[in-house]
Amino acid sequence: MADLLVEFFQWGFGVTLVPWLAIILGIVVGILAIVLPLLLVVAMSVYMDRKVWAAMQMRRGPNVVGPWGLMQSFADGLKLFLKETIIPASANKFIFLLAPALTFILALVGWAVIPFDAGMVLADLNVGILYIFAISSLGVYGIILSGWASNSRYAFLGALRSSAQMVSYEVSMGFVLVTVLMCAGSLNLSEIVMAQKDTFLGVNGYWFTPLFPMMIIFFISALAETNRPPFDLPEAEAEIVAGYQVEYSSMAFALFFLGEYANIILMCAMTSILFLGGWLPPFDWEPLYLIPGWIWFFGKIFFMFFVFAWVKATVPRYRYDQLMRLGWKVFLPISLLWVVLTGLFLLLTDKIPA
Amino acid sequence: MIYAICFYLFATITVFSAIMVISSRNPVHSVLYLILAFFNSAGLFVLLGAEFIAMILVIVYVGAVAVLFMFVVMMLDIDYSELRKGFQKYLPIGGLIGLILLAELLLVGFGWGLSGPVTTDPATAIPALNEMSNTEAIGSLLYTKYAFLFQMAGLILLVAMIGAIVLTHRARPGVKKQNINDQVMRRRGDAYDIVKVKPGQGLG
């Protein structure tokens, strides 16, 4: 990237860039190349979400603004942008405004290590998966801080529910990651994807391997991590209005909303990288590799996002004690057992990756 | 040069936020500064080439331990003027402990300076990064060379955890608990009978 920029500036403006400036500029261009399309995808995914629910409930969904209602998200965004940001008198102003910004930034920062194609990654960390895990464990701060800073009971209850929920499901999620790591033998996301090439009869990804149950646990934990139904107790409308978001308006609310969707898409991307073979085509068959990898990757993210919307449209909300029971008494023992079984399997069949 | 700028940036923010942890009036702000300090220390670890430790620091301390701190601090109803009251009373003993710690730190620093140059460059990971990633290096040390000690540490923590549960758990009588299995296994016939009542006869 840096070399390309140096060439570009010499060709376009006749200026030679200093090496360190070229490096910094290269990083900035890389960040923009990920974030700008991502925001567009977030806007369109809100639209898709609403259309999928509408179709499942035999409604039409957004269909007025633009052709087929395509511009609905942008109209909503404009409306939010023009509204007044209300800060409650008894709120802690700085933290109140910090919280939505934190949620949004953390939702974007995670994308730095996602490989979109072979070598198409901003930061090829060799602990990429730990980075994602660290960033997603920070997400709880945006919510807990907003709940506390709003100085409202509804918001505080929502924040407490949310943080307890996120901390609980992170544990089983960590164990699921360990099973994948043991099979792939690396913490680098690109190497994890490459390890899924031809796992069973020419199928790429962990579809027909003993890791498939772990994918289901990962997916359900991802629903809980992103506060999606059936685990949307932190914002349960019927009980605590909108939970931690209750005092927010205008762009502060929009940042929460965008951050939530960016996080959901990040979780879809993680599921497809960890279990569905990332940018690899579904079958290890030569002609399929002619289609660029990032198209396969987006296809998989699209599919996972559809499943997210599908779950929201069909499943009723959990009760809080049931949610905690599922996290601690069902998922944690199963994933822990699976770590041991996977280790034993790899050891006995002599398949431990070097 | 970028390396040096990053180092001084992370180091300054770490020291600054560490001071703010003990000097800020609002305990929630203190916890936030503590998180900032953890975060910048993670940055320093990354600069040292110890990316695994940096990530674990963020996951464990920021993602779990500080969340618990935050939970506790937020739920406390703190009277700030009450907190300042004991300041004069505890100043001598607090100051003494601070002085002892300072003296120890200085001793360590001087001792390190006097013992001559270190034979290996402390900034390079052992073994070299291009041979083995440091995740692998830590793994092979912990799980092969120090496997026994590692397992012992794990057992001690497990005992502490079970101990805490035993101390705080009490079985209260007369509490109705939900048994999910019973609920799922319940059949229609367990709950009610369908009785055909003949007109004019009743159930008698």
C-alpha cells in the first residue's frame, strides 16, 4: 500500500513522499477503504433486516422512500441527524456522550483484522482472534457506561442486565474459539481460514466435522453478545422501555444503533471465518476459485445475517433466569467437554497441526 | 522514530492515568482511568513484541476484572465528603508504606544499573520471533516445562473458587425452584382430567 501511494503521488502531483508519511497515509487509506463500505453495508443491513421480518410476518416493510424503499435507512439517518441531542440535567455529561462513541468505535475497530480475501487484510496480526475477542469484550463498557451516566433507573437496569449477559456468554464463546484454534493450530485468522480447506470430502469449512455443534453454540452466544432477540433483555421494551438507550436521542442514539449493527455484521463475519471457510468457496472445486474470494466471504456474511434476522422474526424473548441458565449450565459444560473431546480426538488420530 | 513516539505516548498516558486513578474524586472515573492504564500497558507490551500478553491483558483485566470493579463501584452509594474524613488519620501509615515501596523500586533500579549491561537485549523475545511466535513459546513453556506448576496453580484457584461458593451458598428451606426437566416432561394428563359431567348429577 505504501509503495503504491508513493508512486501515485509522484505520478499525480510530482511530490516524493517521505517513507513514514507514506506508511501513515497507507494505513489511513486502508482504514477508509474498510470503514466507508462498512457504513454503507450497515445502512443496507438495517433495511434488509426490516424487509426479512416484514416478509416473515406477511407485511411489506419499508417501501416508500426510494425504489422498493431502498433509501429508508438514509432517510432515518437524516432524520436522526437533524434532531436535538438531549442531555438529561442530572447525567454525567462527559461519560454520557463518551458511551455511544465508544460503542461505535469498538464496533469498527474489530474489522481491522478481518481477512476479506487471501492477503486482503488491514492488519495481519498473528493473534488476530484474540484481538477480536478482546475488542468484543470491551463492547460491554459502552453499555454499562451509558446506563450509569444517564442517571435513570431503566437505563441502569438495562446496563446491569446487559453486562451480566455479555460476561456470561463470553466464557462459552472463549471455549468455542479454543476448539477451533486447536483444529487450525494458529491464532491468525487467515491461517484459520486456510486450515478449513477440504475438511471433509471436498467441502470447505467445518460443515461436516465434529466442530459443527460448536458453530451453533457460537452463533447463539453471538446473538447474546450483540443483544439480539431472543436475548434482547437489556432493551426489553415491555419491561424497561429501551434499557440503556432510554435517555439517548439524535446522533447519540444513532451511534448506538449503527454500532449494534456493525457488531452484528462483525459476528457474522467471525462465524464465517471460524466455521464456514471465510473467503474459500463452499466446495474445493477448481472452477469455483475463479470467483474472487471476497464475493464468497460477503455471500457467507449475507447468509449469516439472514439467519440473525430469521431468528429475530421467529423466536420469542427468553426470561432472564433462563438466559443465565442456558449460558452457565448448558453452553459452558458442553463447550468445555468439547474442548477435551477435540483435544483427545486430535491426539489419538495424530492430527495435531504443527 | 515512530517507535519512540509510540513508547513515550503510551508511557506518559499510563503514568498520568495511574495518578488519576488515585486522585480523581469520582470512583467511576477512577475505574475508567484504571482501564485506560491497562490499555496503555497493553500498548507497551505490543511495542515489546509480546502481542499475546498484550491481548490477554486486555481480555482478562479490562474485559473481566475491571467490569467487576465497575459493577461494584456503580452500585455503591458513596458520600464523597465522608471519604475525605480519614485522610489526616491515615496519612502517616499510608505515607510510610509509600516510602517503603519507593525505596524498594529505587533499589531495584540501582541494582539493575550497577550489575552491568544485560547480556541479551530485553526487547527481543526469547526465542527469536521469526523462529516461533510468542504464543507458541509461552505455550510450550507453560504446558511442557512448567506443566506441573501450572496444574498446581489451576488446582489452587479451583479450591479457592469452591471455597468461596461453599462459604456463601446457603440452602434456604421452602424456596420454590424451577426444574426445567420436570416442566418439559410434564404431560397433559398430569395437570388435569377431563370429566364428562352428566346433567343433573354433578361430580359427587
